[in-house]
Amino acid sequence: MLLDTASLYFRAYFGVPDSVRAPDGTPVNAVRGLLDFIARLVQDHHPDDLVACMDFDWRPQWRVDLIPSYKAHRVAEEAPEGSAEPDVEEVPDTLSPQVPVIEDVLDALGIARIGAAGYEADDVIGTLTGRAAGPVDVVTGDRDLFQLIDDRRGIRILYPLKGVGTLQITDGTLLREKYGVDGSGYADLALLRGDPSDGLPGVPGIGEKTAAKLLDAYGDLAGIMAAADDPASKLTPAQRRRLTEARPYIEVAPKVVRVATDVPVPDVDPALPAEPADPERLEALAVQWGLGGSLQRLLTTLQR
């Protein structure tokens, strides 16, 4: 089981009241909500291994270089020119201080936590999924990762509909029913459709349904663009014009939209811990941040 950790703690932050606070009054709603999410996921799905995948760079410069609008609307503070530091993402004031607490608690628990400099959690997930010898469940609220779905290899997306108690188990069958494509075609669909939440413009005039029809007719993005160049193809004049005008975007967008699968991730032990890796540190964190029942429920679940 691979967790898109930021996706989950954002969901926890907005799903748990900020009246959930540490003894010093600091909100810990994202921390406690995430611990409850992990406990429920382990209880319901019994993974052998679990990795919390992290955004070490939520807006990699190599993606911005290709599409400058990529996540631009979410930048709160740009990194100094020439700096190796990433841009600062606009997040709620009371969420940012909780992220280091989440990291400390996961480390003290012994839950594997992996990120890579210059890459998003999606890329870490894509890399680990590619290396996996057996089935993989990816837990994320980000539809971009639907591109990883592969029934042959048992790769599914567990997409939260309401917390993690109600998950949409997204496999190839459901993907084809909802979008008309399989996992390998989803990135092309997303590229053509665009995604305002990620600052991806898409091809003007080509929405999700049209994109699905084009992929069904021509196989993949390369087939669609070959049809745009072929006067004898059955593309409408408007579709041909739109695709031709969008060619500069279409040429660079695949590298932005498709998750990386060759990220230099560290070797870790992904096995679920039955006991905390650092009990004393965990106890200190539990007291400092008032983690109470949320941490205890997770510990109880891990010991079963």
C-alpha cells in the first residue's frame, strides 16, 4: 500500500475540525486525522507493506520549465532565482506547522516514509509501483494517478469518497466505464482535457468525452496527432485545427503529466511495524501534541 501522504493530510485537515488541538493550543487536526486514516486503511485492507510517499518538491522546476503555468496558481512564495529550494505552496496557515509533526510521528512509529529531491509524491509512487513484485493499492485523492492502474499487475487506486471509510476501488474495469480508457490511456486523456487544479491548459475545445472518443478512434496521443496531419482522417476540421494549434503544448505535456518511474528513491523496509521503532520518542510526541486516541487506535491496529 502506497500513500499519497499530502493528499491524505490535506483531506484530514479539512475533514477534522481545527478545534482538535495539542495541549499548547496548536491545531493537530491533520496529524490526528491522518493517523486515523492509516489505522482504518490497515484495519480494512491488511497490507503487508505500507509506504508514506512524500512531496519533497510539490512543483518541480523541470515540469515548470516545460509548462510555466504548472501549479502556478498555488504558489505562495517563489524561491529565489538560482536557488535549489522549491517554491512555497499556498497552504492554510495552521496546516504547514503540522507537516513536520506528521513526519516525526511516522518516523517514530517506523512507518516507511519516502521522498526524493526534485520530485513529487506521484513520481515516488510511480517508481515504487513499477518496481513492485506483487499487487499494489495506491491511496490518493488525485485522479492523475489513475494512469498507474494495471489489472494485469494488480495495481489499483483507492480513491477516498468520504474519508477513507468509503473508498472508490478504481481498477481497469471502472476506469473504462467512467472514462472510456485504460490506465495507460488516462495520462493522454488528462493531457488533452487539461486540469485547472494543476494549471494544465489542455487543448481548447476538447473536453473529457471528446478526448476519450479520439483515443478510442486513434489509440493514443501519437495516433491522434498522426490523424491531425492526415488530410484523409475523419477528424472534424475544428478538431484538426485545435490539435494543430496546440502542438507546442502537446509536444511537452506528456513529460509533465506522466509520472516519473525512475526516481532515485532510497531503500527502506516497507513492512508494517508491529511495534514502534522509537517508543520513547513516540511517547514524547504523543504527550507534546496530544495525539491521544488517534495514535492509540493506530498502535492497536498495527499490533494485531
